[in-house]
Amino acid sequence: MTYTHAITVPLSWQDAVERTRGALAEQGFGVLTEIDVKETFSQKLGQEAGASVGDYIILGACNPQLAQRGITAEPHRIQRPAPFPDAPGPGAALGGFRFHPARPGAPRGP
């Protein structure tokens, strides 16, 4: 079973990354995070591990309008973090969102 989708383009690595960023922006997506897998592997696992994975980045993109629509459509599926007792300021909370499946045992993700 495969879960990937690959497209080969006649571009350099840098041009492909720049065009991907541009295409995301045209559709209203901003890049919130970027993970350089090659660099991370090199730092954490050694140069050989980084070289073996080659050029590889993960772009964490978000379209705020679509995210807001999804969150407000089914707010009961989102568990907001509870404030920590020593959180800085009134009502401050640290953490993130955790999505829950529709029912116990339901598949997660697409």
C-alpha cells in the first residue's frame, strides 16, 4: 500500500521549492513551519543519514479562512488546552489543539 503522491518536474530543487511556495500563496496558504529533513537528520543522526535522505523539506501550510471554517463547523471536535496554574497572565494557556475522531475506533486523517 502506498500513501504518497510524487510528481517529477524539470526544475532545480530551489526553483521547485520557490514555485511550490508561490502556488500555495496563490491559493491563500501561508507557510507556518518548515522542516529541513536533510539538515535535521544530519544534525541528529549524522552526515551520512542526511546525505541518504537528500533534499527533503516539509512545509506546514495553512489557509486561515479554510481553517476557520473547519474549526467553527464542528467546534466540539476540538479540545482546547487547559490553562496551566502558573501560566503567564490571566487565561493564558500553553499547548495546541487535539482533534478527536467522530466515534471510538473511527479512522483518523484522510
